[in-house]
Amino acid sequence: MKNLVLRLAIVVLAVAAQAAAGFFVFQTEQAQEAARGAQATLSRDTSRAQALIGELRGALAGMVGVGQDPGFWVPKVAALLQDSAARVTSIDPSGLVPEAAQDRTAALEALAAFGRTSDRVRDLLASDQPLTASSLAFGQASDHLSTAAGAIANVAPTQAAAAERRFADVRLREGYAVLGAAGVTLLALILLVPRFGGAASEAAEPAPAVGLGLSLAAAPPAAADAAGRGAFDLDIPRVSAASGDAAGESPHESEEDIVGDLQRESQLRLNTEAQVDLAEAASLCGDLARIKDYSELPSLLGRAADLLDASGIVLWIADPDGRHLRPAASHGYSEHTMAKMKAFATDAENAVSVAFRSGRVEIVRGTRDRNGAIVSPINATERCAGAMAAEVRHGAESSRAVQAVAAIICAQLASLVAETTTAT
């Protein structure tokens, strides 16, 4: 996506989504913190009310106790009743869930009923009826206090349970908000990240530049199928590096061909365990990572050729539309030979196209009069960007070590191609 205004709009949308999600989470966390503070205050108020009701129960027992002075305890009971009712009344019912508000109302009603009963006890004591007063005090009056204490004890737990349910719902909505913002941001990144694939260039437009100035000269359609005929013909039987099985041999061979093949097979077995200079491979990959100018690439491909015992290397890069592979850089071939290598169709049946499509190393087994080849894909982040074809000597295509080093070099080239392609 190259439209600057659209890119800015996508960035603004992603930032706005993250800001909205952050503001929502901040607000809900503030509300939950306030709810936790209110819950703590409610717990303190109900605990104090329970303590006052306990003291009221003791004062009631003192009022009807044998040998106690009703003149002291009657005002004490009245004062404690007033404090208890005031403490319960101070609990704001508007912030309570319906169940907790009902418990608060029940506690107030029980305290009011206790007040009426305690007045009767007081009158009985004044009329010198202590037994009846005691029976009423430890009966109805005590039951009213028990009802009030039980109701007020349920207020805080009921409110806390409802708050926990609300908190769980809020946390779920916070999660949805964060996931939504993350989804919008991810979508923005997907839209903003440059892609290898794109609309095909118009015929009048210049050929796209890939990598460090690796120009992919446009070729006529007929040239796409006429590539690779000459010194580096890859349109021959190949062997997949994954299976390692040789391509089928001709059932009719001359005695001279058979002897030549046996000699080569003997050489192949020796080269299967060929050693590769890993220090030089590491140095080469480091230099590839630091390359800044296209003019440095041929010399680095020359070092790669020496490392792989290759007579030549061709770097094939895919068109933006992914339909053709074109030679972008090489080492070891004359300009005349490179002129023959126009382009490969990516759906063609040759080692370069197959390596590009499959993303796996392809092996072209050499013959008595022809070198073998290792074709390694250049696997970039989103898709395969091309392939490196190395024409190797002395049966080195059979060496797993040589194949592995070729794949390592292509992995470094993938980073190089990806970085320079996105720059264009």
C-alpha cells in the first residue's frame, strides 16, 4: 500500500482504537477502585452496627437482671438502640443491590420492634412485675435483636457477591476492548507491511528493480520458455534434496556410458561426505548482511562459488506478479551465456521453478559430461522470492554439507532481498 493518505488514516485508526481501549480500561478500573472503597466502608458500618446490637443485648439483660437498677439500664438501652438504628440508617440504600437493601430494611424494622418491646419491659418493671418483664425481654425482645443482627450481617456479603459479578463482567468487557484494539492494530500492520505480490506492471512502465539494483529486464512471453539452454541447462532430470533419490536412468546405455557412470558414481560416493569451510561460510554470510551496493554482489557470489566448488552461480528473482523467474546476478558465466537465460515460468518443470514453488532444495544430478547443480530457494517472510542455482563440480551436489551451506547462503540472501525489495 503506497497511498500516503490512506496509510496515515490506517495508522490514525489503529492509534485511536488503542487509545479508546486504554481509556475504557482506565475508566472501568477507576470505577472498580471506587466500588472497592465503598465496599470497605460498608463492611465497617455493618460491623459497627453488629457490635452495637451486641451491646444492646447485654444492656437488655442488665435491665431485667436481679439486683440491677432499672434506672441505670433503661436509659442505657434507649441510647444503644438509638445508636444502632442511626448506624444502620447511615448505610446509603441507593448504592446497595436489592437483596442487600432488603436486609438493611429488615434490620431497621427489627430494631423498631425491639424498641416497642423494650418499652413494654420498662413499663412492667415500673409496675413491679419483674418475672413478666424478664420473660418478655429474653423472649420477644431477644428475638428482635437476633433478627436485626442476622439481617445486618448479610448486607456486606450480599453486596460483595454482587460486586464480584459486576467486576467479572467488567473484566470481560475490558478483554473484548483490548482484543478489539489489538485486532485493529494487527489489521493495520497487515495492510501497511509491503508485500512481494502486487498488481502486474503495465507494459509501458519500466521494469521493477529488485534488491540492490537487481534489474529484472522484461522479456517477451516466448522468451520465458526458452531459458536455460546452453552452458547451464537446468531443464533436466532432478533429484529432490528431501528424498535424495536419483532420477531414473535410461534403460538403454552403451558400455562406454555405463563405465563412465560407474566412475562418476565412485566419485559421488567420495563427495557425499565432502567437507565445507564453515568459517568461510560464516564470513560470507556476514559480508552478505553488510552489503550496501549491488556492485559488491558478484564478488560475493564468486566466494560462494569457491565455497561450494561451483563453476558458476545464477541468482534468479521472481517478478512482482510471481509468474516468472529472471536472472538478476551471476558469477562464472559470460554475457553471451547470460543472454540465453531470459526467464523461467514459475509453473514450468525445471529445477529452478520447482525449487521456487516447493520452497525446498532441488538437486540436478550430473552426468559423465555435465556438471550437477544445487538449486536452493530464497524463502522470504511472506513467500519465496527466488532461487540460487549453483553448477557444482566433482559430484558435490550429492554432499549434504554442500547442500546445507547453499541453503544457509540463500537464507542470508532472503533477508537481503526482502529488505531491499520493501525499500522499493
